[in-house]
Amino acid sequence: MQPRQQIRQTIRHARRQLSRKQQTEAAQKVAARFMALPDVMNAQRIALYLSFDGELDTQPVIKACWQAEKNVYLPVIHPFSHGHLLFLQYHPHTRMRINRYGISEPTLDIRTLTPSSKLDVIATPLVAFDADGQRLGMGGGYYDRTLGLCAPNSTAIGLAHDCQHWHPLPSEQWDMPLSHILTPSQHWHWPA
Ligand SMILES: Nc1ncnc2c1ncn2[C@@H]1O[C@H](COP(=O)(O)OP(=O)(O)OP(=O)(O)O)[C@@H](O)[C@H]1O
Ligand SMILES: [Mg+2]
């Protein structure tokens, strides 16, 4: 089995080769799948993220959630609790800043903060996923910690391109598996 860092490098490279047209089509297909999930239809508070580095573009999902009058939240790197995320509500007019990873995040405003335990659905970024629902992220452990704090009846959904499938992934005891992974061509689901 290849080490985690090598898998990350190979898949991030493959993902960056996708054309703009492939990216656009993939994002639309995954957004339609996402909105059709019963757990999403029944959800009011949905955490999403802004894509970078060739990740599946989440803008169509965010817009569809706003249109469906869901509350959308984005992760913000916690200012002092190392390796943790805060989730702040995101509107079309939310003030944004660039964080240490070069990713846009809402400016800190405790009035729009929601505890992770109150999120109904958490969409997670990922570099790789396998056929058992294991995910490999960028290596910060941010989403492993977040999923550990979420309510047991919340739903963790990975959004990915088909080229991010890598089986089996080496997993560690702290890695939190997902219950759904949506790609343009497939819906993977593992019962809780
Ligand atoms: N719940 C946790 N509590 C404490 N440390 C953790 C926890 N989860 C992960 N870590 C630490 O975070 C580091 C990175 O973990 P890992 O390689 O699984 O990141 P990742 O899943 O790729 O990243 P991310 O979750 O940010 O997408 C590891 O060194 C691990 O010890
Ligand atoms: Mg992990």
C-alpha cells in the first residue's frame, strides 16, 4: 500500500488535469445528486466549503441550497484551538477574507456561528475516497476532528470526482468515515 502523502500527490495531480468543461459538468451532476438526497431534503443546516486545487466545484450546490432556503455554513480555521474549524453562516453578501491556506472564509462574526453538533449535513472536501467510505484529506485532520464533534444523526457527505477513487486507502484510528460519497457517475452509500 502506498503511503498517504504519495496518494495525495498522485490524485491532486490527476484532479488538476480535468478541463474546465469536465469540471462544470461534474459540478452540475453532483449538485443534482446532492439536492435529491433525502437527508439533504430534510436538512436545514448544511455545511459546505469553497473548492480549490481542482476540487469538485461546490458553487452549484451552494446556490441550490440557498434557493431551497437552507442555511449554508462555511468552515473557518479556529483562531486559537489548533486543528479545529468553526462553522459560520454564508450568505451571498457575507464578508470574506483569505486564510493561511489561501482559501476564502467568512470574516469571524460570532453572531453567525453554529456549533458543529447543530449541523444536519456536513459536506467534506477530500483528496481520495475508497469503497468502504474512508476519506483521505489534505492532512490537517480538520474534518476528522469536526466529524468527531457532529451529532450522531448528522450526515457526512463527500463530494468528489470519479478520479479520486483509490482502493484501499490506508486508514488510521482517527480517520472518520463518510456515509455518502457523490461523484458525477456514482452515489456510494454506507449505512451508519
Ligand atoms: N480527532 C482527532 N484528535 C486529535 N488529532 C487528530 C484527530 N484527527 C486527526 N488528528 C491528527 O491530524 C493529523 C492529520 O490527520 P489526517 O492525515 O487523517 O488528515 P486528513 O484526514 O487528511 O485531513 P482533513 O481532515 O483536514 O481533511 C494526524 O496527525 C492526526 O493525529
Ligand atoms: Mg483523516
